[in-house]
Amino acid sequence: MLSRTDDRTAFVAGRSPRTALWVAAGVATCGFLIALEVTARHYGLPGPLTRQAREVIFAPKSGPLLYGSMALMMVVLPWRQRFVAAGVAVGIDVVFFLVRWVFDARMMFGNGALWVVLGCAVIAVTRRTGRERALLLKGVGLGLLLVTGRKTGDTWLLITSKTRPMVLDQYVAVADHALGNPSWFVGRFVRATGPIGEHLLDYVYIQLAVAAVLVSFYQLRNVAAERRFPSHHLVRTFLVIGLLGPAIYMIYPVVGPIFAYGAGSGHRTVANLWPDAQVVINAPHAMPFEGTVSRNCMPSLHTAWVTAIFIHSRKGPRLLRFFGTFWLVATFIAMLGFGYHYGADILAGVVFALTIEAALRSQARGWDRRGMRLAAYGATVFTALLVSYRCLPVEMARYPWAFGPLLLLATASVIYGYVRTSAFAPPPRSPRPPSGPRRRPTSCAGAVGADQP
């Protein structure tokens, strides 16, 4: 019989590979943030660590995002502690509000939420032990990853504007003729809706992270009771999309129709055409673009994120499913109607999201073959889309009746493969119990039933 010491040693040894994996991931994340901070400083920009540290005292950029991160952290707390944490956050924000009002400073809430998250980290280190400490630290890490991911993305976008003076908008604008130039069409539609429609769509567009928090909170609602996180949830997909997407921006810099062909950047690079007149380009080429506008169109990560929200809301109640559908449709209309994206990069964003989601679900299921084949197929289609936009834009605009349906069919094939493979695939069947010798019934009713033909 093992003693208590031997049992504890076996438990620690059994968990050491997972602990080493978490430590390696933490070290890699810290190294990446430090490298990004140094790169941003090289270009005279504040890095993600500096931006996050300032929000401890100064007015945050997005208060709803900080409260959303606190909500994600609170999934590991029981309900009583959730109410206490929320009350402390609101109280701290009231004090900050009064101080800023006295000194006539910029007004924004959210500092209290960040203080509560950091305070829970201190409590986890100083007042918790064992699994309770690990669970609370995971919750804190989940909340901070959401905020840090937003700051990292902002820094990435600023770096793209500094390092990529040439943009490829002409290629994508010409290729978009195969899809009927949806940005120009939807842009005129949104303009016709007036200020009410524009304000509603603008709110949906900028509050994407809040929608993600609502869906994630539903998925993680049982963490405090079960004392563990599910194998796959929305935050994982969000983080991977945000990590891989900006790297493609460096390869394929595109600013969007409102900036390249409209008045969105404050100056006209080509002409003020969007959304009143179509762009006619016979020989597309890379064109110079000045200013601090981010080269964040190809692929559309907004599309990828809202697609992930829609996917993960499918397993929720009817209200959550309606919410996910509404946010998906409204975000698509906002991206096209405000001229932030072309139709071509929205298709690329859908394929990008489904590819990542399929790979993560496959990993959660033990690297099943069907999921990995779908991820490989999605990566192939995504690469083919980007290459075709770059190498065949004139042919795509010349033969829209052929290339338009082909682009939609390629995207639909990835969607169909995901629905068949990942979203609604039946769970693996549990093994049947070994069949043993059947016992003859001993009751009178059973005996009579057995003798009947």
C-alpha cells in the first residue's frame, strides 16, 4: 500500500508534463510580449505592456472590455464572491470617476475591474494553495489574456502602418468585381439607413469583445462547480485567431475601400470613389499609402472572430443562438457598409476562422483524423484565395460569372466540411459492455413471456 507521501509524489509526477507545458506557454507568451514591446519602442510607439500598465491608473481605452475580462475571471468564483468582486470594482470606479471629475480629466470606467483581476492574482498566490490556487490563477490568466490580446493586436496594427508603406488594395478591389463589389453596394444601403442604422452598426462593430465575453461566460458557467475548464471554448479560438492573423497582415497589407478609395484616411490616395462610383483598374499594382491606418484587411479578423462567436453560440439556448446570428449579420453589414473590408477578404476571414476552429476542436478530441484533414483542407483553400487575389485579379474581374461562383463554392465547401466534421459530428461511441451468458428469467411473468412464440 502506498503511503500518503508516495501518493502525493505520484500525483505530482503525473501532472509534471502538464505543468511543464503551462510554464513553457507562459514563458513563450512573456517573451513574445517583451519582443513586441521592444519592437514598438523601436518605432516610437507604446507597446502592449506599457498600454496595459497605464490603465491601472489612467483612463482605459475600453471600459466594457475590462469588465468583460473580469467577468471571465469570475467564472472560477462562487456566486457570493462574484457579487463581492463586482461590488468592489464598481466602488473603485466611482472613486476614480470622482477624482477625474474634480481634475477635469478624460472620463472612462474600467479601472476597478482591472484592480479586482490583479487583486485576485495576489490572493491566489498568497491565500490559496493546491488546486484552488491553480484554478484561480487560470481564471485570472483568462481575463488578462483577453485584455492583453487586445493591446497586442493594437500594437501589431500600428506596426503594420509603420513597416508596410505599400498596400495591395488595387488587387483586392479588382478581384472583388467577381463578387459584384459588395462593399460599394452595402455602403450605399447603410448610408440610406441614416444615423440610426449607422450608430447601431457602429456599436455592434466596436463591441465585438463584449459579445465574445457573453458567449464565453455561458460556456464557462459551470467551471466554479466542476473545478475545471472545458476542453474547448471560445476564448481559445479568439486568442489563436488574434495570434496568427496579424502575421498575415505583414505579408498581405490591405487598408480597405474607405481608406484607399474614400475619405476615411483624411486624404485621397487614388480618388474619392467609395461608395458612389466603382473602381476601374486595368493593371493593378502595389500603391503607396501614408498615414497610421492599419493594414488589417486581409484576412478580415473581425469576420473570423464573429464567425467564431456564431459557431460557439449554436450550443446555447434559443436567445443566445439568436444573439449570435444577429451579431454575425450586423457585423457583416457594418464591415461592408462602412467600407472597412472588401467582400473578398470577408470570404478569406470565414475560411480562416473555420480552419482554426477545426484544428482546435481536433486537438480537444485527441487529434482526430477528420478534424485534421478539414484543417489542412481549409488552410489550402485559404492559401488559394490569397494567391488568386494576388495573381488573377484581372481574370476574376473579366469573368465574374465563373470566378464569383467558384469563390463562393470554395468557401461553402469549407463550411460544409466543418458542419459535417466538427460542429454536428456525433460523439465517439462508448464501447459496448462484454456480452456474457444470458440468464433465464426466474419470475412467472418472465417465464411465460419467454415461452411465447
